[in-house]
Amino acid sequence: MNRRCVSAEECLKLTAPPERGKEAAEIQTGKLFTDADGKKQCVLKCPINAELAANRTCVVCRGNCKRNCDGRVVDSIEVARELAGCTTITGALKISIRRGSSTGLKTIVQELKHNLGQIVEIDHYLAITYTYSIHSLEFLENLKIIRGQKLDEEK
């Protein structure tokens, strides 16, 4: 949020409006984060090297972070980048990147590997459509389980 002189109490009260296409229940709230240099920050989302603790503080991880992220449709590299560092997808993960990249199809798979490669678990399902550059699931190198708690189109 890059604000200055915000108290911890004010930070925890801050909210950001939901992103376009998101439910009102998905409003982000402020979280406290102290980086390795001791600098305190008010953030809407914990950095990749930190996970959210029960008291709404972001705690730097030792080793791999466990990070839950909401399921979504990945229809661009920009959306894939929003999932960087996520280990669990709560919901479904749908990948449908229809448009090509000016830097080539190989780059799309490299970007997906870089941003989605830490995912270990998906609660609902994985669907990949209209993404012709994907020929394998190698980019999901750490994926261990797809729970199937809810299936595509209630099947």
C-alpha cells in the first residue's frame, strides 16, 4: 500500500475494494509485515517469502512457505503471476490462455512453471483449455494432489 505513518491498528482496519469480477466477500484487508531488516509495512497480501499468521501478520517462512490462494481462471501471464508462491489452490484452477505471446509459446510455459510451479494441492479441479502451448503438466512440477471436492460443471 506504500503508505507512511500508519499505525498497526489503522493497518488492520484498512480495506481495498474487490478486484473487478470478484465477490464483495473477497475484499482484501491490511496485514502487518516486518521484513528481514526490521522494516514494518502494511500490506494487502503477504510477500512470497511470508505466510499469514492467525493474528493477521505476515511471518517470514523458514524453508518453503505454505500459501493458500483462491481458485481462478488464468487467462493471461499477468494472472499467472498473481499466483506466484501459492502452494494450495482453494477452489478450481482453470488455465485458458488463448492469445499468443510476442516472445513465443515457449515463454508461456516458462512463465507458468515459474509462477505456478509451487502449487502442491488443488481443492477442486484443474482444467486446461485453448492453451495450445501446453503439451504436458511439467510446469506444475510440485503438484501432488487434486482433491476433486467439486468437479467441473457439477459432474
